[in-house]
Amino acid sequence: MRSLRTALMEGRTQVGLCVMYPSAGAVERIGQDWDFIWIDGQHGEMGYHDLLALVRACDFVQRPSLVRVPWHETGPIGQALDMGATGVIVPCIDTPEQAQAAVRAAKFPPLGGRSYGGRRPIDLRGRGYAATANEDTLLIVQIESPEAVRNAEAIAAVPGVDALFLGPDDLFLRLGHNVETAPRNRDTVGAEMDAVVRACRAHGKFGMTVGVGAAMFTLVRDAGFQLIVAGSDVAFLANGSKQASTEGRALLAGSAKPAAAPAAQPPTPY
């Protein structure tokens, strides 16, 4: 499998898919269209065995898997990495102290305190996998509040943190915006995007965010983000269903031509 870290270090922006439904078959079908797969174990509808099946499906299509865990606890972080995930995403990191705790959970000594013994990594790579695991895997922390944005420099400076993920929805809520209706442009989130990218560049870290739709993708690309989530299983399922049912009803009603299809993507992958 191609290395996600190598691609990023070579300056190649990576375009990703968000998966929220526990369907390994869907990843097998469309995963190769993307550079990486974000498996949402925080808000998605999946448990341990679903996550494991999705990571295996990513391996099957030879795409990196980034598992978002529910919270900061050590157990789920280590468990996701023991599944063989390429990286782990830890939500709602507001302070450098919280980032340091995530490093302790995700990285092996001497950098962190991750527990050794993951069954799948040993089975696939042998008992020496821990020697390179800190480089082979990515720890991505989410910046999702004004406090986190203010602390972005200090969070990015924490050794062992590999990337900062600007989480748009929680940040929008905490900035007082309506998640559904507020425009996502430089007027509403430009300063926050710039702060996160600036922190990443200052400390040699990667920047990740959501860029669904041409306008948002262009905005975050131009801001300097290197990991951009540009689609989701939710959107593809919902929009495809809506388009087909709308066209069918229009034809039944005797319309001269099917009604216009709905927008290709909702504002976010959720």
C-alpha cells in the first residue's frame, strides 16, 4: 500500500472519503476512487467488528484508513491502531495537554505509552512492528472550538502529533453559526483556517479538513490543507436515491423531461 505520510511529505494533496455506515462492501466498491478513507467511529453507525471490517476493506483496496475514535480515552485509540489502521483521529482536542495525552495513547515509547501487542499488526508485519509504528501511523487531532484554534500553535508543537484536522461543524456551532444555513467561506471560517494551516507549517505538521463541493474544496485547497475530505457514503446514497425517485415520479406524471437533479453533495459529509 502506498504510504500516506510519504505522499504528504512529497507535497501531494490527498482527497478522501468519509464512511459513516458499517458497509465494508461499499468501501470495496468505491474505495479505490479515493486517496484515503476516513472511518467515522465517533458519529458513524459502527462498533468494533464493523470498524475492523472497514479497516480490512481499506487494506483490500490498498487505501489508507483513518479511524476517528469516540473521544480521548486511551483504550479506543490503541484499539483502532491495533486493528491495523493507518492512523487515528482524536476529536475535540482543545489544549496541548490533551494533545500530549493523545500522543501517549497513540505512540510507542519513548515518544508515548501505547501498549504493545496488537494482534493484527503482529500477524501481518511480525513482532517487530513497534519499531516503526510511530512513523507508519498518523495521529490526527481535531481542532473544533475557538479555544482549540487559539491553541493551534501549541497543539501543533506537541511531538507525536502528525496532523491537525479543522472540524467544521463543531467549530461552526461554537462560533455561533447555524450549521445548516451559514455560508462556509472566508468570511465565516477564513481566520480559523489560516490559524490552523499556519500552525501546521510552523511545526512541520499536516493540515486536514472537509472540502465537499467545488467552492469549499477550492477554499480549503487554497488555504493550504493537504488532507481534504471531499465525499461521503451518506451523500452518495441520499443524493442518488433522491435523484432516481424524483426522475421516476416526474416520468410517471408525464413531464416532458425529468426534474433537475438535486445538488451533487450536501455542505458536509455528515
